[in-house]
Amino acid sequence: MGSATTGRLIPLAATLICLSTLASSSLLDNRTAYEILEDYNFPVGLLPKGVKGYDFNITTGKFSAYFNDTCNFSLESSYQLKYQSTIKGYISNSKLSTLEGVYVWFIFTWAEIIEILRSGDDLFFSIGALSSVFPIDYFVESPQCGCGFQCGYGQVRELMRSNPFIFSP
């Protein structure tokens, strides 16, 4: 009789384990791309409003985020940003690397931002041998495609230029 009870408990335990695994993976499925950024010590404002979906591999850190269309906006008069309809890269704590699909207008051409690092309250944006540093406070809110922070109600969010892109060895 003991083996019959054990025989019934094993399938029940297996079912509970499967349900538990599904529940935890669905918790990740319900998280937004903005929440994933926060999980890795980044502000939500690195992504403009309007992410329609994303893929994220928690094991490798590989991610993709999707917009309906290309997204352009200005952070200030000298910084034009462009996000392709799909952006990709790898995320780990305080590091976004191997980025694809995020560009800054630099010296008469679009330059791809390939890495973003967080150090304390600063974010370092790299376009190869050049980088620029911005306070994290600039990215507390997500900008809107087309108008950045200058949307509606005449509100303008001034971002003082802390550093132009500079050479980093």
C-alpha cells in the first residue's frame, strides 16, 4: 500500500514542479523591456516610449527590442538619436554591449552606439574609440519618438552637454 501511495505522489510532485516552472517563466514574460533594463542597473530612459515587444535570454543576456518603425528624436540640439525598428545586444549588470540599431548623429553621419556602461551615476556611451559621458538623471524618463522630451504642453527638458564625444584609449 505504501508503494501505491508513493506511486501517486511522484506524478503529483512532477506536476507541481512543472506548474511552478511555468509560473516563474510567465512572471518573466509579463515584465516589460523597461523593467528588464532596471533589473540590470540601467534607467528606463535608455529606451524610448513605444517598445512593442522584446526577446530576452536570461542565461546569455542576449536581447532584442521591437518598435513599430524607426524612432528618431533629439536629446538636445546637438544630439540626434535614431533607433531602428529592431535593436539588439547583450545586457549584464551595468553593461550593454554589442549593440546594433542605436545611432547618434556625429560629424555629418550616423554612428552606431556599440556599448553603454554605467559607473556610479554616469553612463558612458561608446561609438568605438570615441565615448561620451552623461549623468544617469538624463535618462530617468523615456523619450518619445519624434519629439524626445519636447512633447506636449510646451515642456522642454534641457539636457546640458556634459562632454562631447571624446577619444578614449
